Amino acid sequence: MRNTNITRLDSKGRILIPAHIRKRIGAGEGTEMVIVPDNENRHAKILPLVNGKTAEFRLLINDAPGSLARIANIFVDYNIDIIMSQSRCVMKGKLAEWDIIADVSECNGNINQLKNALMSSDLVRSIDLVKK
């Protein structure tokens, strides 16, 4: 089976992912995709958000040095791979927001256990599980 294909963007900027590649990455009709551009190297990764294997989190956290790293380590403890994230300061030195898209397929517990672990840290104020 071929692993690569050459395809073109249409006039609206859409790209067709060949059926054999969609099947291989587990993407069916209606599957949401994350496109991660690498501006420096002029390429992009396309990652499917496979239902039941990915989740979106929105965390309201204390804005302090090292907060993101300490919280990321909790995700590591649960064997959750952060695919993409974006953080922003809400109130400098006090409050920040962190949006995370994560692969939860290898989670060594359940999402509620992860949420409890995050909330029991002194860093996380609230968690919204946006999508699972």
C-alpha cells in the first residue's frame, strides 16, 4: 500500500486526502482534523481527531512560572499525549487559560481521575472538557 500521494488544493483551498490514507489514519467522513503548520520549514502536519481517542480541555490556571510544565507532567502521569495547545494570559501574574487537544487513547486511568488530579494541584482553578 502506498504511503504518499501528490494532491492539489482546489480553488477554495481544500485538499483531498485519498481513501487509503484516510483509512490508515482512522479518518472517516465528518472527522475533525487539526492542521499544525511549521512556518520555518514550510510544511504542515494533518492530525485526525478520532472520536473517543482525542479530547479538548480548557484549563483556567494560576499564571506563575513553571505552571504549564507542572500541569503537563500530570498529563504525562496519565499517559496522555498533548497534540496541540495554546495558552494565554488573562491577568498577568494571576490567571491564565490553557486550551489543549490531547490523545487520550492510551490513558492509564479515566478522564475523571485526570480531572481530579489536575484540580487537586495548587495550579488549576477550573477544567472544561470541551469535547471527547
